[in-house]
Amino acid sequence: MSDENRPDLQQGEMDLQDRSSLRRVAGLSTELEDISEVEYRQLRLERVVLVGVWTEGTVEDAENSLTELKALAETAGSDVLDALIQRRQKPDPATYIGSGKVEELREAVRATGADTVICDGELAPSQLRNLEDRVKVKVVDRVALILDIFAQHAKSAEGKAQVELAQLQYQTQRLRGWGGNLSRQAGGQAAGGEGIGGRGPGETKLETDRRRIQAKMAKLRRELKELRGTRETKKAERRRNKIPSVAIAGYTNAGKSSLLNRLTGAGVLVEDALFATLDPTTRRAETSDGRVYTLSDTVGFVRHLPHQLVEAFRSTLEEVADADLVLHVVDGSHPDPEGQIAAVREVFAQIEAVRVPEVIVINKADQADPLVLKALLAREPHAVVVSARTGEGIDELLNAIEADLPVPEVLVDAVVPYSRGDLVNQLHLHAEIEQLEHVADGTHVVARVHPELAAELEQFARAH
């Protein structure tokens, strides 16, 4: 079939077109509708200044972190105008950065005409408020930025619901109004709603918004429970058929979707942007000896992935925890690939996936420094160097997958009657066949199979 007739490839191209149309237009804000007059529902992320606090590690680590924040901001559609970094033992409890740096930041905002400051950390509501009051533009922290990217990129009903739930959880802690409008009480009839007798039995605007958010969160949790049931049914079907699963996981933008395309020809959206994949894409593949397995592309991880996102995307990340094998993809051309590996393994620990067998796949070999690749291979002996773009190392990776996939454990020696072609088909799909020949009574097969199939073949076992 030619590429233009492949519906999955066409879908991938359409996804890319849709994504490019999401780019923000300067002067417009992203209005995440639904809850009215809640300040953090409205993110302005057009012209931004970045600010980071460097508390530990080398200056190179600090610069890498800010470079990643820049990539995140650009993925959200922002134009990054300036970046400031401050060395401190710990962030300032009042304004995140010290008072001198606040003045420098205000000057940078004024000089560049920025409308937003993005901080490289998770800020307390009071820190956000104080910083906004001082620099006179909107301040957004790393968590809100990642949530905004997730909101742009979620496609499935489950992905959208997970993102919205995570956003609402974040916003509940940060409700504030413009001036005093959220502290007014909304009820009371006596004295025209003013003065003595005019302050009950109403609730404040803040309480009303909080109640509406709680109701919306409860509704989303119910929806997610139903959607989770559907996904569990599909997963149970795969388990019943004993189809091994391989999860492609790793740091965001490491080339996971490109690798899935290279391994299966899946036509999945591939874009040089952080978090291009949110919803797991599962494709069928088979080993050279004919065993069927599934390959799933999962959401990219990132340093300090907000806790509520790990919670919200637990269902997506479960693809990793439930897999028989994880292909942990690393960008070999990145300045700090070892830091990326550590960040991903930290998330593996959070989702209880540390016991799943892992193959480190060092991608982008065509762009990487050979010395860096050599150092990575020395540190990670169970690793394969590949380039999803050129196809280098893909055969070696397929051999590694084949070797690490679970082997069916029961050895059978049977003659299957020709009338039971269904069993022979099951053997081809789910067994490791050591010998197969056609004899007078049927198909003579020696194979390793899973216990359920062994039980079905028992009646045809050869007497020794």
C-alpha cells in the first residue's frame, strides 16, 4: 500500500496540521473556559521572560534547566524574550527570587514589553501573588506551564478529562480574584443586602467558585472511572490472548514516536516539540519467529514532573508498569542524557514500574557525539544505539526485544489434527515453535507455549 493511501499516515499529517494551527497569536490569551472569573483559568503566554533559581549542581545544570524551560515555553506557543537566573541556597519564601533580582526582573519585563513571567519551579500561591504585585505582569510557574501544554495536546476523551482534572486541582489552591470581588458575600436580603443583617446566609464569590470547581472535579472523576473501565477491558483481552506488551517510555522529545514509526510503520504524529504525545498509541508487531507483541508509545517524562500530573496520567503511565518490557528511549544528542535517564527512572519508581525489564535505547545516534555514546554504553550495559531517523541500529534493537520478551514456559510435543487449524494458528501467534512438520495424522509440533494453550494441546500430546 502506498503512503498516501495509508489512513494512519494521513492521520499523522492531519495531527501535525492541527498542532501547527494551535500556535498562539500575539495579543490573544488562552481562555480555558468553564469557571468564570478565576484568574488562573486564563493564561497569557505570548511574550515571556524566564526566571530560575539555582540552588544546587553546576552552572551547566542550571543552564540546562532554563534551556528546557525555554523549550517548554516555546511548545506552549510563547515567544521567549529574556531569561534570568539567580544563585541562592533556597528560593525566597516571599517572592521566589530575592528583592534585588525582582527589580532586575521588573526592568527586563519593561524593556522587552513582556506580558508574562515564567518561573522554573512550583511557586506557592503567596509567592505568585507577591511577584505579580511587584513586576506588574502575570506570573506563571512551571506546573501551570506544563498543564497548559497538556491542555493543548490532549486528544482522547480520557486525556482531556485527565488534564482538566489536574488543572482544576492546581487552581483550587490558587483561587484569587481581581481586587476584593471574591471576598464579597453573595447573599442577604435585609437592608438591601448591606449593613447589619445583610451578611447572611450567603457565601462569598470565592466559595461559590470553589464549590463549582469541586462539583466539576467530581464529574470528571466519574467520567474517568468509566473510561478506565473501557481501557481495562481491552487490556484484559490482550492478557487473555497472552500477547506480550512492550512500552516505549522516556524523556519528552527523545524520539519515542519516531521510534514507534520506525519499528511498526504506524504513522504516528512526530513533531519536534515537548509532549507531542499524551495518549498512549498501541500498535501490533511481531518477532522474526512470528510471535505477536504490542508496542505502546507513552507520554514523555520531564524533570520535576508535577505530582498532580503523575496522578492524573497514572492510567497512561500504567502502560509502562503493566508492560513485559520497557524500551527506555534517551536522546543521545542532549547535553545531559544521564540526567534524563535519572528523571525517567524517578517517575518509574513513582508508578511502581522499576521491576519491569528495561532496554536503554540511545536515540539520535546520527546527531550525537561518539564519546558521549561510548560513556553511556559503559554506564548502561543493556543498551542499544539507534537512529530512528536513519534506521541505524534498528535490527539490533529488534533482536534485543526478541531476546527480552517473555518466553512461553511449557514445552509441548503434539500432533494436531488437520481439522484443528485454529490451534495451529494459536501456536503461530503465541508460541515459540522449535519444530513443525506435516505428517499423515496432522501437524507435528514441538513448541513452548503458555499454560492455557498447553492444556488445550494435552489431548494431542505424542506418547514417548
